[in-house]
Amino acid sequence: MKISIKSLSIILVLVAVFGIIYFLKFGNNTKLINKQDSILTSKEDKFSIKEFKTDDNNDGEEISFIKFKGVKTLNEIRANKDSVLEIISDFTLSRGEIDWGLVDSDYNVVNSINNESKESRKFKIEKNRTYFLRIYSKNAEGGKGKIKINSNDEVEVIHKETFWD
């Protein structure tokens, strides 16, 4: 079987185009993480949203939304040194990405959670101070799920009056 140079050139161009599209869409996840860290460290909540619902219960905070973009503080957490904090998140998104970040009172990122599936993350608190749990997305079209914070007695979790004030 002999392939002409013209046919081979067309195939190579198509492979290159699809490869570039794939890389731009899926292969460069560090862009979101670096962008997330810079947005998480901003002192203001800046977000837009089309629709939202939230419900606080013993199982955590259940959240559903349509078209969320930006950053919003979910909880204020007052913790003593050496206390342990566990954040459990479980979200299903129709499209896009949503991530969580824990920042200290100086808005330095302590840790961030990429929320691709159910995830549980434990943190040992290094200093007596206030921390903020923040949510970030640049393109979440719609989603629902819950987030729960477990802690020992040395941690006070303060829920905001309503999530999207």
C-alpha cells in the first residue's frame, strides 16, 4: 500500500490540529491551578452566578448552581495550633471545573483541592489564626454537591449567613 505525499501531509496536519486542540482543552491543568492560587489570594470575593441553592445540614453544606465564575468565601475557620481539619467535598459538574482553597488570614494559600471527584483532605493547623475556605471556578456551567468540614474541638467553623451574599 503506497500513500502519496499529499495524503500523508493531510493526515499529519489533522493529527497536529487535533493534538493542539486536545492540549489546549485538557493538557494544561497547571494554568488553572496557578490562576486559582492568584485569585484565592485576593482579599475580595468576586463572582458571578446565574442561579444558586444552598442548604446547611448535619451532613455538610449542599450546594447547587448554574454558571458560577469567580471566587467566594464559603466558611471562616478559627483554629488553634496542632488542631486537625478535614475537608470533604463531593461535586458533580455538567461542565467546567470547580476548586477549593484554604487560605490563612493573610490570604496565603495553605492548600488547594481540585474537585474532580469526591475528595477528602486533612490539614494540620500550624498557627493559631483564622482561615477561610474559598470556592473558585472560571467556567462551571452547572453543578451540585456538598462540602463538609470535620474538626476536633479546637476548631470553630463559622458558616456565612448565606453562601452567595
